[in-house]
Amino acid sequence: MKIKIVAALFVAAIALIILSLPTPRQESAENSNSFILGPVKIFDGETISKAAYVEVLDGYIKDLHMEQPDSQLRKVDGQNRWLVPGLIDAHVHTWGDALEQSLERGVTTVIDMFGHPNFLRQHQPQRATTKFSRKADIFGAGLLITAPNGHGTQYGIEVSTLSKPQEAEKLIKQRINAGSDFIKIVYTRNGSAYAHAPSISEQGLQAAIRAAHKQNYLAVVHIADHDSALDAVEAGADGLVHSFFDQPVSDELLALLKINGVFVIPTMTVYEGMLRGSINDEILLNNETLKISASAKSTLNRNFPNSGRFPEHFYTNLLINTKRMHNTGIPILAGSDAPNPNTAHGWSLLVELLLFQEAGMPTEAILKSATSKPADAFSLADRGRIREGMKADFLLLQKSPYKDLKTILEPLRVWKNGYLVSSKDSARNH
């Protein structure tokens, strides 16, 4: 009798344990990273695709289809909305929850232009997986190459500096060993009117670029004026991570940029804050439908100390330079420079795209500037496009971005690694 009672209690205990276990996840079926999405209209990173259905398997795009494929995979109704690749912010500085903030706005990958190597190394493994994540992927420069007391030394991060050209190879190897994905160099021409900090010499610039290329690493240069840009391009820079507004871009510089295949990240948003300071009110802060966090509003409302002291035509120069470079065939990449004053992670990349529109760039080129163009420039082989083999990072938009680019401000859905990480619409699974 006692044995029967003990056995009954044992069975009851096992049953209780089973009942207390988490229910096999219905939500995991609905939020797995394998599914068929459609029908949708697709901007594929280059142009409008003829396909209407995207087949996703284990977080990667397996195939695109004209018609709904015969498949056992879960179906997600795209309601004929617009699908675009996850956005890439080509100029940020990340720490804390910056990667989470970025992903919330549909920025699925960021290019960090200067940050602590530990933060970069911590998050590098994530980008090689399709595990569930609420963070954007990060590629980064780690520590930059700058002069003693130069730009980048004022933020509390210990930075070994370049005093003479002969030190370049050693410093480049240090950056690579610390995990840098590419090399960023800070340079201002001697005597420049915009010499905002001590700079490495032109010979140091040339030596740093040579040393980076010797290791088969991309070398990008932080400049802030036309003549420094000219020196950087002549020295062999692969990209300029800012534009300039001190003068209209010269034919000489345009020709060199084109011949050398140099890309430019204008960072118009941060410059707009210095020169005009109205875009955030116009696009973000006075729009009551946008849910902007208090921390984002704080940096969006911050100003540089010298804001408003520049001549009015400097802003006109900024617009003209962006348009002329694009018209010449220079690859233009979208980068926010967040979280500098006048910017916030995620939000300001969207503002940057709208400023490109103000500068006169066509919509398709603007969309490419935050998708395929940065992917190509930084050799990010598995993102920036909606096609077979790419990561399933994409945004579902309410309207056609070709007709209303502001639709990017409020994506209906965001997928990262094929997982739905944000949803504001009524798209259905069936």
C-alpha cells in the first residue's frame, strides 16, 4: 500500500513539474527566423525588385519569389507594403545602449568611427550569427590615429598617438591586434582655418595610410575642411568620414575623388546643428506621433558651443557639395555621427537621409546610401541588400519611400537576423 501511495505521489510530482514547465513556445513558432514574407514591394538595396515574396531560412534569405512558394514554412502577410534592407549607419560612436537604440529605429548595422576596443570586441561575435538579438551589429575602427593632444584624445579613452611618420606601422599593428576592422585617421592641413585640434603632419597621414594598406586594411580619414580633404585623397584615403562646408568643392577634388574611388560620409546632420539648427524641430521634435525617448531628446536638443556663428552660406556649401559629389559619381554614405550634439542613435540616420533629399539626391540613391553603398564600402558581404545569401535584416514600411521618404521614420516592422524585433502594424501570420 505504501509503495502504491509513494508511486502515486511520485507521478503527481512529475505531473506538477511538467505542468510548471514553460509551454512549448507558440511565440517561438511565430517569431522564429524561418518564414515566407509576402506579398511585398521590395527595394532590394539597388532598385525595385520584381519579386514579391522573401523566403527566409535560419535568419538568412534563401530565395526571392514572384509568386508565393509551396512551402511548409510559416507565412507572414506583407500586405503589399514596402520592404527595404536593414539600414546601415556608416558613422557612429557607440557605448552603453547605443546598439539597442539604433535597432529600435531600423538601423541593423552600425560603423563605429572611434570607440573603446573592449566594446567593439565584446560585440563583434554577434555579427557572425543569426541568433536573436535586440542590438544592431557593429563594425568599428576602435582607436583612431591622431596626434598628441589631437582630436580623439579628449574623451577619457587612452589613445597611443602619432608624433612622427616612422611610428605609423607600429600604431597600425596595435589597432589591428586590438580588433579594429579598419583604420581611421584624423588629419587637418597645417595652417587650415578650421584647425580644431593639433594634427598629425601630412607625412604622418601618408605613412599611416601606407601602413594600413600594407596590412590590407581600409584607411578612412576624418577631415573638416576642403584642403585637408584634398591632402587626404592625394595620400590615398579610401574614404572621407566627414564632408566640409568652408568652400564649394573644387573640380580638382571632385576629379581626384572620382578617379581614386573614394567614398564620402557627409554627416550632414551634425553639421546642420552647427550651421542652422532647425532640422530636428522640423522632422522629429514637433512630431507628436514619434515616440522619442528622453535620452534621445536630450542629445537632439544639445548644441555645439560655436553653433550659429558660421556664415549662412556655409550651409549652402554643405548642400551643394553633397549634390555635386553625388552627381559626379562619388559614393555617398549615410552616417549620423551620433551621439554628438544635434544627433541621437537611430533617429539621426533617418534625418540624414532627409537632408540628402534636401540636397537634391534622388530617392533611390538616398536609399542606397544607407544600404548597399556602406555595405560595399566596408566589404560587409552579408547585408545591405535583399537577395539570396544575405542576412534577413529588413524593414517593412507603411508607404512607398519613393513617394514619401518620411515613411522611414516609423517602420511598421523590423527584422534582425530574421527575428521580428519591432512591430507596429497588423501584418498577419497564417
